Amino acid sequence: MNQYTSYTDEQLACQMQSAFRDEPQKANELFTVLYRRHEKRVRLYAVRMLSDTELARDILQETFVRLYNTLAEGKAIQNISAYIIRTARNLCFNLKRDTKKTISVDELEIALPVQNGFGHVNHEHNELLEIIGVALDCLDDEYKEAFVLRYYSQMSYEEIADITGTSATNAASRVFRAKQKLKELLSRYRIDIERMTD
């Protein structure tokens, strides 16, 4: 399998499509390389967008099932990375639409009582992530998604624009607004979002 790690995503996909009929084992090995390359990014995206690890696992699985089936059908995909994130995005938004749940700023207060610090040092990181996750849930989806794609999936503004169907300038603006809104929400907990994202 290591022999395929130097291939681009598109080369892997092309080789997979050639191997499906006569070399199914090779096709599966190539697909495993694609999966390992993109699994973490999709999982982080889904977890942050849905705030639910079980649902994120379902989204991750369905995303790669769809990729596999699309390639097995012989359909061409120009940009595998964008296809994967776009598929995960659509699945997340469909799920959110079907199970609409709202979180208000008042709920943020209830869920996260003000403390004089995080308590034990070994809990600081987990508590910080939990606070940021709840704050992210208070953002409108377009801002939340832009922030998640930028800081969790490490995407450029151009990549975010391609996935969300907007301009790079608009993507940058959404990220900036998300940071401003998060800064406002997190200021009461003495969390410096600028320091964390620079």
C-alpha cells in the first residue's frame, strides 16, 4: 500500500477506476490510501458542524461510501479533496435541516457557568474545547462552517470559497465575522480566540 502514497488523489482515483473490474484488491488498497489521507479532515469538520461524535462518524462513513460508489460507477471527479468535503458538507446540512436544533446565547450561560479558571490543569484542554464547541453552536451556519473549514480543516480562503460556492473575499469575511462573534461570546470566559487562531 505504501507504493501508492506518493500518488495524487486524482491518480489514485484514476487507478482505482482502472482496477475495479480486474483487480478489486488493488482498487480497495488505493481507496484505503484516499480514506487515510482525508479521514481526519472530514471527521473534524463533521464533529464541529454537528457537535456530535456519533453523527459525525455516520457522516464520515457515508461520505466515503459515496466517494467509493461514484468512482465505481466510473464518474470523473476533478478535485477529490473538494468533492469529499462538499459531500460531507451536504450531508451535515441535510442532517441539521432534518433535525433542527437551536442553541441560544442564554443556553451558553447555563451550559457553561462562569468559573475562576478551568480548575485542574489536566482538564483545561478538554474544557476549553467544550466551551469553544458550544460557542460555535451559537453561530449561524455560514460563519460556523467558515471557521471550521479554516481552523479545523486548515483550508485556504480559496478552498473554502470553492466548497461553499462563494468568493474568497466573502469566505475571509465569514471567517473574520465568526472570530468576532466567538470573541464576544468567549470574552466572559477569558478565552482569547485571536491568540488561538493566529
